[in-house]
Amino acid sequence: MVGTLIPILGDQLSPDISSLSDADPADTVVLMMEVAEETGYVRHHKAKLAYVLSAMRHHADRLRDLGWRVDYIRLDDPDNSGSFTGEVARAVERHSPDRIIVTEAGEWRVAAMLGAWDTRFEAEVDIRPDTRFLASHAEFDEWAEGRKQLRMEFFYREMRRKTGLLMDGDKPAGGEWNYDKQNRKAPPSGTLDMPRPIRFQPDDITREVLDLVAARFADHPGSLDHFHFAVSHEEAMRQKRNFLDHALPCFGDYQDAMLTGEPFLWHSLLSPYLNSGLLDPLDLCRDVAERYAQGKVPLNAAEGFIRQIIGWREYVRGIYWREGPDYGDRNFLNATRDLPAFYWTGETDMHCLAQSIGQTLDHGYAHHIQRLMITGNFALLIGADPAQVHRWYLEIYADAYEWVELPNTLGMSQFGDGGLLASKPYASSGSYIDRMSDYCEACRYDVKQRTGADACPFNALYWDFLARNQDRLGDNRRLAMPYRSWEKMDADVKRSLRASARAFLDRLDAGGEPT
Ligand code: FAD
Ligand code: DLZ
Ligand code: SF4
């Protein structure tokens, strides 16, 4: 018999999680469960599986060191029922708790399971808010209520005021709220003094997990050969310090840049740790603000970084919960094409895609602009089914959880919600990619050509996308300029652009290498 049972889910790996806040370790059992339902709801990248399972096992040890009694159910336990509810049922049998306390789930699918525990179990069930986020669901809804457009920028300002981060009294530090205009520098050329992320060596726990994943999930995408993740709070803190010391100063300048053979650039690589609980988002933002106050990093870097966390990250979570469980079914552009097979192999002559997908398969990582303007942009231009695109992003990135992945993919990247999240589709021709990367230099296609066998496919696809969707997008004010350019083009040029796009899409649909 025990007073309280506290299930800790795999993305709740913090000793400060709300479910533990007032429990008595002497009268509590903490339950952690590796279950087939979670390892199999999509075909997670192998490295993501290894990261999650190893981080869970390390966290169980951390909780034990802090004095908690932890029941840990391993995936290969012969009695493992395979689901959260099944494992809670078995734990209830073992411990007969009076109450079950759990922090709310991070996604609708699991929230529905937790919501059914109240009727399923005799014990009282207490589902608590996840206090790792700045804005509660009610607070986000209050902010959103009655607004015609839910723009991140205005929500972000509220979060700046709420936290006091980079504020001089009630004014933003430096006089402006947002320094994004300074954060679009092209990649530097010549010898690069690039920060290097720490490659964490697997310990015994991680090695065991790597073997388990290799044996059990051999048919999942991605590689384990480059596994480098931090798997404990201490290791995640080391990567955080590495980022603050070496990458943050240039984070702003090169936030949107892309370089061949350089997957990480000046990015933090902290998203898996923030999303699963090894690092606290607000602590991280305070560290960044302190570096700025000490004069160690410029304002455009500090503001740009803090905006990603207290702005974008909080905002997409708010949208996810506000829009409800059917958000993922939206398809404003009525896009139905299958995602090409090369998304799972990286084998394509389009160098920008080969690079972005290749590093994703190696590391379970691509930075924001690769996700938005390479893989996302291409899927948007070819009219890929947003549900398939969503599934790909959810399985392929080590930081992917539906609450953050779905609004970014369906809303921001694929315009599937018709502009709730983004004021215009993030569609571009090859020229944007050429400006922000060195990819085109090494590509078999010519980014300057619009039609013909050697023309960059993004160019004709871009105009075809606009023409194809004119009835849905033609009155979008932010697309007025490209639509004016389209209208001014010669009929012959228009015809040849659309024919080029058509020929490319036909080859894609035939399943052939799109060359
Ligand atoms: P940095 O560039 O160092 O940024 C710092 C932090 O800011 C990130 O760690 C992350 O926590 C936060 N952040 C930055 N941009 C966003 C954003 N748009 N939304 C939410 N948080 C943000 N992020 C995820 O954490 N999980 C996902 O599943 C995910 N899916 C995405 C899908 C698409 C189509 C796109 C366009 C973006 C997606 N993002 C996702 C956002 C972003 O790409 C990643 O957070 C970022 O690339 C992670 O790398 P980093 O830690 O080096 O980030
Ligand atoms: C992502 C993931 C995976 C792959 N496996 C597990 C697991 O075996 N046990 C677990 O508790 N959590 C896992 N997770 C994370 C969960 O999917 C995540 O906690 C829920 O989606 C929260 O809504
Ligand atoms: Fe990508 Fe086109 Fe540049 Fe090739 S030329 S790298 S396909 S944008």
C-alpha cells in the first residue's frame, strides 16, 4: 500500500515537474514506463528513440538519488502491457494507491488516455498543469480571445513583460522589441571559426539502449552511428554552457544561414533537452539575458534567441491546444501529393535537399531554416499532403513532439490552416536558398535558370505553386508583389514555367529520380 502513485511520462524528465511538487517521498511511488504505444505511434528516428529511452533511464537514477522510490518498467520486460494505461493499471494492482497524480500530457492523443483514468481507477486522479511553460492554456486563450489575427509578435511582447527578460522598466532593451532584421546574414565565407557541439560518449546505460534500439527498431529511419546526444541533466547543462560560451555571440547573425557539411552552425542544439525536461526554458533565457547584461553577447543574438523560446515555442503550444485535436486534419491548399521517397534516403540531385535530409537521417537534426525553407518549402511547392509532411517531421527529428511539431509543420510550413499561424506561405524559389547558403554552388542544377533540363526545380515550382493556388492565395496582401510579377509575365514564359513544373512533378509521381 502506498498513498500516491506518480506516473512520469518520457517528456517530463525534471525533478521540478508539477506532479512531484508537494508529494511525500516516503509515501509515494514514481512510475516510469517504456511502452510500445509510445515507441511505435510513428516510426521515430532511431536516434530519437535511443535519446528518449536513455534520458528516461538516467532520470530514474536521478530521482532515486534525490530520495524517490521509482518503479521503472523497461521495454523488454516480459510483463510490459505496452501502454501507459496498462502500466498504471499494473502499478495500481501492485501498490493500491489512494491517489494518482500526473502532470498533463503534451499532446491530445495522450491527454485522452489520462482523461480516462478517473473512471478506470478507484484512486482519485489529479491531473496538474505543466508549469514548465510560461503561459497556461487559460492565459493563452485570454490573450487570443477576440483577436482577428494571432500574431506571434504581440504574444511575445506580453511574455517579455511577464518575465522582465531584456526589459528596461516597461520598455524593451535597446528600444526595439525585435531585432530580426539584423539576423539574416548570408553565411560567412573563408576559414570558419565555427563552434563545435560536444559529442557525448555513450555510457553503459546508453550503450544498452543503443543495442536495444538497433535490434528492435531496425526498420525505423535514421542512423545510430552518429549518436551524440546528452542524456542526463548534467550533460545537457554542459551543452548549454558550450552554447552560451561559443555559439550564442553569433547566433543572431547567422541564424538563417546554411552551409554544406555543417549541420549545426551557431545553433544551440538544445531543443530535445528543453522538450523532454532536462533543461528549464526560463533558466536558459535568464542565462542568455545575463550574458547580454555582462556585455558578452550582442542584443540581436540575445533577443533573437529569447524570442524563439518565450515567443515561438510558447506561441505554437498555445495554438496547438487552442485549435483542438482536429487541427492536424486541415488542408487549406487541398494538397494531396505523396511525399517523395527521397525524404527517407536523402538520395536526390537537389543538393539543398540532399544535405538537409542527409544530416537529418544522420543526426535527427536540422535547424529551423532547413526545416522551413528546404524540406518544408519543397513539400509546399510540390503540393504534398500536409498530413504526410506532419508525420515525416514527427518521426524524423529528435526534438519532435506533436504540440510543437504540428503547428510548425502544418501551420507555419505548409499553410494548411489557411494563415492562422503564418501571414503568408513560406514559399520561395531557388534564389532565397542561393542567398542564404552555399548549396547551389555544389548542385547539378543551375539556380539562375528557370526552365530547361538544368534549371533549378524550385524556380518553376515556385511560379506553378502561385498560379495553381491563385484562387486561394490571390487576395493575400503579402503575396501582392509576386502575383503582380506573375501577371506581368509573357504568356509564353508563363506557359513554359508551368510546363517545366508539370514535367518535374510527373517524373516525381512516377517515382523516378527527379533529375
Ligand atoms: P535554435 O536555433 O538554437 O533555437 C533555440 C530554441 O528555440 C530551440 O531549441 C527551440 O526550443 C526554440 N525554437 C526555435 N524556433 C522554434 C519554433 N519555430 N517553434 C518552437 N520552438 C522554437 N522544434 C521542436 O522543438 N520540435 C519540433 O518537432 C519542431 N518541428 C519543426 C517543424 C518545422 C516544419 C519547422 C519549420 C520548425 C520546427 N521546429 C521544431 C522549430 C525549430 O526548427 C527547432 O526548434 C530548432 O531547429 C531546434 O534546433 P536548436 O535547438 O538548435 O534551435
Ligand atoms: C517519445 C517517447 C517515446 C519514443 N517513448 C516513450 C516511452 O517509452 N515512455 C514514455 O513515457 N514516453 C515516451 N516518449 C515520450 C512520450 O511520447 C511523451 O511523453 C508523450 O507524448 C506526452 O504526451
Ligand atoms: Fe537547391 Fe536549386 Fe540550389 Fe540546387 S540549385 S541547391 S536544387 S536551390
